[in-house]
Amino acid sequence: MSGLIDKVVVVTGAARGMGRVHCERFADEGADVIAIDVPAAADELRDTAAEVEKRGRRCVAGLADVADLEAMSAVVDAAVADLGRLDVIVADAGIYPAGAPTWELTEEVGAARSMST
């Protein structure tokens, strides 16, 4: 039996690639999913949500850039209000400035990097 039954998992970068695979696998293991990705990936994020729901689990999809703390907070807060809890976080999306340790990444650096890509 899975330890994820009826848990709620948030996955960033959920629209495609490993983020989508994470969402599908969590749903297969019995978890509901909060799937988040950038607005440019809205169509693919809808597909991810449909895949989670095909597996019999709930999915709240939200659009936000991980570099935007305010937008991320709003999406997560609304989804938690809908699903009732948050148990697991998978930070699959992100911004990494080459050569810098991740623990030195600030909101300002992330926002500047996000704007340049």
C-alpha cells in the first residue's frame, strides 16, 4: 500500500517532461496534485491535469512562474484551500544561475534570470 493515498502533492514544472511524469506517478500512487507551470505552458498543463484526473485523482492546475513568489503563493494558497491540505512539495521547475550555489539564489536573481530566458 502506498504512503501517498489521499495526500496532496504540489509539483512545479508540471506541464511537461519530468514534472508531468511526477504528477502522473503521484496520482497512480493515490495522491491529489497541485500542478503549477508558467502561463506559456497553459495548454500542456491542462493535459497534465487531464492525465491526473484520468487516474481518478483530483488536480488543481495553476499558472505561475517560480521566480514570482507572490504568484506562487497565491496559486498554492488557493489550491490548498480547495484540496484542504499540502503534504509534499516537488520543486521540478527552477532557475539556476551557472556557477552559483543554489543556496545563494535570491528572488531578485531568479526574477532577473527568468526575464532573460
